[in-house]
Amino acid sequence: MAVSAALRAAITRSQNADQHSEPVFSPLRGLGRGRLTPIDLLGQSLSTIAPATGMVFIALWMITYSPGYVGLAAIAATTSAVFLVAFCITQFTRRLAAAGSLYSFVFQGSGIRATLTAGAALVLGYLGISVSVFSQAVPSLLDTIAIVGPDVRGTAATVITTVAIALAVAWIAVRGVRFATRAILVVEACSLILIVVVMLATHSDTTTAVALPNPSLSAVPFLAMLTVLSMAGFESSAFFGPEAKRPLISVTRTVLISPIICGVLFVFAAWAAMTGHGATIVGAYFEGTASGASAEVVLAVKIGMTCSWFASTLGCAQAGSRLLYSMGIERVLPAPLARVHRRFRTPYVAVLAFVAVSAAGVFIYSDTVRDDSGSFDGVVETALVCAYTLVAFASWKFLRRIGEHTSLTRICTVSVSVAGVGLLVYIVLDGAVHGMWALPIAALAVAVSGTVWSSLLRRARPESLLMVGAFDSVETADLLPGAGTLLIDGDGRRRLVPDRGTAEGDSPEHGR
């Protein structure tokens, strides 16, 4: 009887509901809501990480510097640390969906300056990753072409290939995530299968002849940092929360699963390198047939690695464009970045801007930075560690504010925050000791970026400071008929008020 009475009351409210009130929309409604499946999200995360490339480079460094089981343990421990970071991030993904990902999450626990600092760190980190993988994709593609056709390597070919890849990435990213992620997931899976099969099927005690610079860090800390850099972007699925189906569940699962998958693959690659199963594939990629590998194996490895580099470039563009889009919505960056393609519902201006800056960065990287890639990678790692540390600390403050802390969340959030600060201090001091001044300068620049940015906004566009932290929120269309009217009050907050004509006994305030 009570259920029937409630249904009759709901029908009455539906018939008496005010149909003429102005509808309320989510600030992120420009992006197509509820389109992406868990497979799409996993494809996005794995495309950004490109675990196939990470496996080859981890095997290379394990073979070159022979850290043994200590190095293997360092990779496993770093994977566990990244998983703890993922756990901190999921404290937000379980509760809200935001196109700004970590940038928007930090706002929920910390102030505006910390949020803008995280935003600056993420922009620097994702652009740095994009430039790094983009600059690897170009020569890898030219090497592949040289195997099957004429050798066209040279300055002109490099420029043409860079532009062609940039146009392809921009076109695919504008077409939409679903257009790319499933195909990329298949390609990345094939690359991983190839690498695993070659590692298991071959054995060689020959060390690689690749000339590598001595890292400023000792072998074990360097492997740990390399693992962090190789896993960068594991959280990129969080940028697509507003576009995902059941985002609070699907994004959370993807953020937790991605580092586990990559960690297992990286530990396997380290083991293969230790036991002589990694030399063949490392030699095939870096030395070609001169390593003794067959032409067929070299070609297969080159194709697989090229596809992974391209996929990572695309994944960075898709994630980075959502970050710029969110900042454009909030007006902390120019508003045109928030423009969305009418048909594909993608932030095309942000995509074009991100890809253009990445392509320009490739030319600068090739001319001036390639000889000091250690400093470049260190700057990117510094930015990422800063972002991860800020989101871990913000999750601790956020859960304390809403009263939902548990013993597990307290231990994880505090541990990651302390470890992140310690790692940043270590990077800065080590960089200073070894004359890599780009690292302490980058750390200082990121640290003051939030304060400088907020001061500039307070003078130029003070209203933008009230819009920071935008996330996908309930719309009028999400409500059942008669449930009430969604309004925005003077503070900019959404409030559900009872419809006119609602019976007193059915009012939401009744019985309080």
C-alpha cells in the first residue's frame, strides 16, 4: 500500500510539475555524455602508457646496468607505489566525473593555488610525455620505411613525417575517442603479444651495443624513476569521466587496473632481461639486423614499437585536450579552448592547440634537447610526481572534510603524500649535485606556478577563480518528472526545490 501511495504521489507531482522553468545544464555537457564503455577507457589508458615501449626500455636498462634482483624489486615496488597513487585518485573518481581529472580533483580537497599548481604540473607533464613519444615515433616510422622500401631518412623526411603524424593524430582525436581507442587497443595488444612471444622464444647472453648516457641517479633509483615515467598517463581515463557510461564505476576500475597490467608487464620484461630473454628484442629495435636478429623479427618489432609510439602520442593528445578544455570552461585559460565540434562532440580547438605545441616541441627537442634527454625526462618526472603528490594530499583533506576517512585511506593518502615530497626533494638535490639544474628550476617553477597564476587571474579575470574545479553535475533532464525543480542559487550551487503544486506531505522538507 505504501508503494502504491508513493507511485500515485509521484504521478501527481509529475502532472503538476512546472514545465516552464529554465533548464539547468552541466558545465561539461558539450562533451557527449555516456558514450564510452570500460573497453574504451582501458584503451585510452593503455594507449597513453604504451606498455610495449616501456617493456623494451626497461629491458634495455636492465641489460645495460645489470642491477639484478634489486632492480627487479625496485620495479615491483614502484608499481606498488603507483597503485597507491591510483587508490588515492579513485577517492575522487568514485564520487565525481571531471574532464580536468587530477586538476579538478585537487580543488575538492585543496585551495585554488594548489589546484592551479596541479594544473600547471599536468600541462607540463602531458606535453612533455607527448613530445618525448612523438619524437620517438618519427625516427621509428622512418626506420620501418627503410626496411621495406627506400631509405628516406634525413632532415626533410623528418619534417614531413612529423607534420604527417601531427595531422593524423589531430584528425583522429577530433573524430572522437571511440573512433580510436578500440583500434589502438587491438594494435597495442598485438604489440605486447609480439614482445612477450619474442622474449619467451629467444635467449641470448649478448649485451646490447647501444651507447647510453650514464644516468645521474644510481641504477636502482633510476629504474624506479623510469618505471614512473613509463607508467605516466595511467590515470588518463579519468579525463573522460563526463563522456563515460557509469563513470563512477568504470573510470575507477580502469584507474586501478591500468597500473596493475603495466606493472606485471614491466616486471616480466625485467625478468626476461635478467635471464637472457630480452637481448634479442632490444637488439632488434635499437640495432636492427646488425644485432643478429632476422629481418622479419626486426620488421615486426619496428612496426609494433612504431604503433605504440603513435598510440601514446594520440593518447596524450586526447587526454591533454580534455585538460585544456576544462581550463577553457573555467576561463583560467582562453575561452576558445572550450569550443566543441558540433558533430563529434570533441574539444577540437584544444586538440589542435595541444598537437601543435607538441609538434613544435618535437623540432625543439630534436635540435637542442636530444643530447640532454636525461634532464628533459627529469623535468617531466618532476611535474608528474608533483601532480600525484598534490592529488594524494588533496584526497586526504577531501575525505577528512566529508567525514569518510577509513584507516586504509588515511594510511594510503599520508604515505603517498610523504613519499611524493621525499621523492621531489631527492630529485632536486640529486639534480643539483650532478649539475642538472633543469630539475630544481622545474620544481621551483611548478611550486610557484599556482601563486603566480592565481594572482594574474585575480587581476585580469577574477570571475574565473569562482569557476575552478568544474565537474559533470546533474542536469534538469536527469531528474524524474515531478521530482522537483533544479535551480542555481546566488552562490552558484545547484538546489532541488519542490515543484509548485506538490502536496505538503510529499514535500522534501516534510518530516525533517
